Amino acid sequence: MNLKELSQNLGLSQTTVSRALNGYPEVSPATRARVEEAARAFNYRPSNRAKGLATGQALAIGHVIPVSNKHEMVNPVFGDFIAGAGETYSRHGYEMILSIVADEDEEQVYRGLKSRRAVDGVIVHGPRMDDARIALLHDLGLPFAVHGRASGIELPYTWLDVNNRSAFARATSFLYDLGHRRIALINGLEMMDFAHRRRDGYEHALVERELPVDPALMRSGEMTEVFGYRSAGAMLDGENPPTAILCSSLISALGVRRAIEERGLRMGRNVSVVTHDDALSYLQNGDDVPIFTATRSSVREAGRRLAAMLLDQIAKPHKATQHQLLEAELMVGQSTGPALS
């Protein structure tokens, strides 16, 4: 049944029925109750387009993903985040608009979404240091929330992030307590805010334990399996190789394991590995016992929560910005052990 047919059954105008279903105050309580009862009886569900026309909202959230300059967001982490956010949107009657764009077109895409009223808000992915998108969205007046944070930004904005600094300081300390003194870092691109914070946590833990911060033991790049493989291989073939490696991605850690095994070494005995794994749905870190010792957080849950925060901001535009800092859980697996003497 469509809106026209429901209206004819009730003997009311389509405008009155639409306004009753969308909570407009000028509709009397008796009429609203009658319309809602009929909608339930006929299993009527207004389309998002119809709702949008009635309320002046798009009932859609935008996700703009730049890809001409490669970065970490086009990977399984993004897929899990989108799945979690999509669950929240669906419950609240919202749809998702996903735009894959060249980096140089990103600003115009945001401006177009605003001018066409195509979305009610956007999620910002992969924040960089001093990210210019935050100021742009403030200027446009387009509601937004950030998955992560952007160091160097003074403007208020809603964000949800994992405590990357704390997670990597804890992981480094864990390896130190196992007796490791040559601890390497295979990080993401350090123009990305999360990677900057992870390196900061790693270096802080080294300094706190009076270990040198050795550039020869640090790599930064795209978090691919090949990057992990090549970075670990180069360090393991050096004159003073690491006994432990800390990775920013489970995908990179798979490459690290390949490099270790190709050299006739055993992960967890000759070389310990700790990774951040994001508890991915389709890239599980083992079964009952984790393969990798990992700093774990659910990116799907992050998607659910940040989507809810953005929808709340859209519904209550004068409410103060919200912040959520999630702590990662250190899960001990098979990839770590005491340093060999």
C-alpha cells in the first residue's frame, strides 16, 4: 500500500497522513492515533523519499572516500566500519551514500552534497594531521563526525577514536617485560593521525625504559601484507635484527610472519610479534587462542557508535560535540614469548 491508497482509506489528504506519521504538532492526537493504527493494520511503511519530502531531510548519511593518494581506509577495516554504521542507519530509517573520489575532487564533493541537500551529515574517515576537511565542513555548516582525531585542530567536532597511543605504549611495555630490547615498529603512513599516535606511544615506552629510539627499527607505509613482509625482511637481514616487531595492522603482520618463516625462524620463539587487529569480521585472528598477540578493538562497534553520535547531532544541532575514546584490549596469543638469551 502506498501513501495515496492509505489516505483514500482514511478519507484524509496525503499531506495530513504524511504529517501525522512524521510527528508534526499541528495534527491532532486523535487523528495521529487513527493514522498510526491504520498504518499498522495495512503494514504501511513510508519510503525514505516520502519521509524526506515531508520533513525536509535527506534521511541519508554521506561517506566520502578519497583514493587517488593511497591510504589505509580502502581495506577490510573500512568494510567492517561501514557494516556497523549501516546497522545504526537502518534502525533509524537512514540510508548511506558512498562516494569514491579523487583526492583533488573531495572538497567539491562535500560542497555538492551540501548544496543539493543530498545528505543530512557525513562521516569523515582517515583523519590526517591538521586535517583541512574539519574546517571546510564547519564552514559549510554540514553536520559531521570523525572516525579518529586530527591533531592540531582547535575547532570543536564530534569524534570517536581508539586510544592508539596507550595501546602501543602498552604493547611495547609488554614486549619489554618479556625481555626484548630490540623492538621494531612497522607502522601505517605517519601523516595519518592514528599512525602518529601509535608511534608516539611506542617511542614513549622505549624512552621510559631507557631504550634507544632507533630509526633503523622503524618503518612507515601502506599497511599491506607486502609492506609488512619487505619491512620485516629488511630488518631481520640487518646486522643487529629485532627480537620483537610491533605492527599497526593484522594484514601487515601476516607479511611479517611470512618473512620470519622464510628465514627458518619461528614466530613466538625466535621473533615475537604484536599487532593491532581491529577484531575484523572476515579476517579473524585465530579461533579460541589468538594467532597473534594483539591490541584489539571492534571497528564494527565503532561504526555503530559513531553513526549514533552523528544522528544525535543531526537531531539536536545545538547539543555540544561528543567524544568517545575507546581503550584497546591486549589479547595474548601464540606470536609472543620470552626473548632468547
